[in-house]
Amino acid sequence: MALQQVSSVINIPAAEERQQPFRFLDLPPEIRNLIYDELLPLGQTVPIYGYSRYHVKAEFSCDTFTRLVTTNKQIHNEAVAKLYGDLTYSFEYGYAFTEWLQVIGTMKRHLRHIRLALWMLRQCRAELMRSALEQLKQAKELRVFELRIEYAFERWVKFHPAESVAADFEPFVRAMIEANRGHNSRKKALRIFCVSGNAVWMEGSQDKERARVAAYEVAMKAELIKLLR
């Protein structure tokens, strides 16, 4: 096949056309999202550290993505939605949780997966936790609020029965129900919560430990249902 015929079949641009600058925003949104996915470490958990309001930092580095979000407003808005929506953000300290939510501002609306160390409920002041949960009400796209048991399950249950944890989160769940009024809003709000265990602290059979953690989650949700009546 002659070169001219090949060019017409596969639409090879003329030399002067190939010299034109490439416009990223001319690509369809679906293609742009695929490019963002390539640049982001999808599925990664980003730990947010900080024991006071002056020492909050994220353990996350992606220079290419950082440069991309500073290109222009439209790219920033598209890419940041992926940044906050497609990664899991993990917290162990109350100050880190509260201050980070303040720092990201309106970007909270994109959050989909939060992991919270349950022991935070006892090591931070009650008003600090209430402040964080009040801010998190703006996360209308939240799909998973993971409560993580960070030490031996037996020790945790002894000092933190399911009913006390349910009482801590009842105002937040009620607020989520109010913010998302509609069919099955209570069921949807409860479905967001899950409890996980840290494999490092699991004793004996991991299957057995997972079953105990799952039973704890069921008990906590049962208590929440009682409180919401």
C-alpha cells in the first residue's frame, strides 16, 4: 500500500499539524481520568500524622501529580477529585484528623475512604473528635468509614465495649442521615461503617480473629440502631 494510502487510512497528520502544541484538555474527560489514574498510586493508603496542630503532615509524594494539579483550575479540580476520592486516608491522632480536615477545606466533599484508629477515641479530647466529625459531615461521597483496632482485640473489647463506641459515633451517624435524607438513608449511613483489626496484633488463627472483629462490628451497629430510634 502506498504511503499516501496508509496516511489516509490511519489519519496521519500533516507535518505542520504535528508541530501544533498538544492540548490536554482537548482529550475526552474519560481519557483524562485514565491519565490521572496512571499518575496516582491507586489503592494506596496515605497516613496523616500529627500529634499537635503544628505537626500535621501526609506521608504522600507524587511530584508529577503535584505539578499537574497546579497547571490550571480545570485540571486542578478534576485531578484533586481523584486524589481525595481514590485514596484511603489513615489517622491515628485526633489533632491530625481535625487539622487535616480543616486544611483540605471544601475538598472534603470528594472523600470516599477514611481509616480511623479506634484508640483515638480515648486519647483525644471529646470536643476535638466532635469537631472532626462535624467537619466530616460535608463528605457526601463517603463510602467507607473504617474503624481500626490497633492493638490486641481482647484488650480493646475489655476497655471499649461496642456500646460505648456506638455512643461516640451516634451524633455523626445521625448527622449523616439528616444530610442525606431519602430512601433508606439510615441503612446507607450505617453501611459506611466497618471495623477492621491490625494483623500485627491478631493472636492465634487470623480467621478466628477476623470473625471476632466482624462480630464486634455487628454489635456496634446494633447499638447504633438502638440509639437512633
